[in-house]
Amino acid sequence: MDNQLEAFLNSLGEAERAGGRVLHELTDQAQSLELREMLKKVGHDEGYYAGELAAHVRRLGGSPSNKTGDFVDKVRAVDNFKGKLELLNRGQRWVVRKIGEQVNNIGDGHLQAFLRVMAEGHEINIGALERALTEGKL
């Protein structure tokens, strides 16, 4: 497996694990039942993506990272709940951007297809969270 690809996939996996941890914490803080359910779903997605990224790394002969990114501490450092949610969406946009920068350079069709679906899933989750923020359903 190419070292750059392995590092890229592992960085995404670390970000997904961090996102999952953040979402678990934020779900407990949500006042609205709708938001709580949506955050649970997004957290589930993050865990799924982290697992799939690790599986792709293994399938391609690499070693998956089991680290969690530093995003958890960044979100914890934000004082208010709305700010934490906004930072969460910025983190999700980062993942979408990173996938967009690399996906066409990846020769493995299965991995390329998975990354496109992952980016699309993040876009959907970003939109749902933006609607909740706009409607004040915190």
C-alpha cells in the first residue's frame, strides 16, 4: 500500500473517531429530542466510516491507525453548545474537502466509491445540522 494513501486514510479514520466521540458527548447535551436523535445518527455514521476506512487500509495491505484525532479537545474547548455544533460542521466540511482533493487520485475503485459515498453522507449530515441550528432546535 502506498504510504501517502495509508496516511490519508488513517487521518480520515482518526477524524471520524474524534467526530464519533464528540457526537456522543453532544448528544447527551442536546435539549431537543429531534436534535438528540439526529446527533445519534450522525455519530453512528462516523463510527461506521471509521470502521470501513480501517477495513480498506487492511484490505490494501496497510496498518490502520487506532488513534483518535485532536478534534475532541478542540470541541471541548468551545464554551457554548451552539459553537460546539458549528465546529462539528466545520470538521465535517474538512472531511468532505479532503476527500474531494484526493478521491480522483485513488486507483482502487472500491475505495474510491466508498469515499464518494462517505463524502455524500457527510454533506447530508452537514445540511441536517445546519437546519437544526437555523431553526434553533438545540
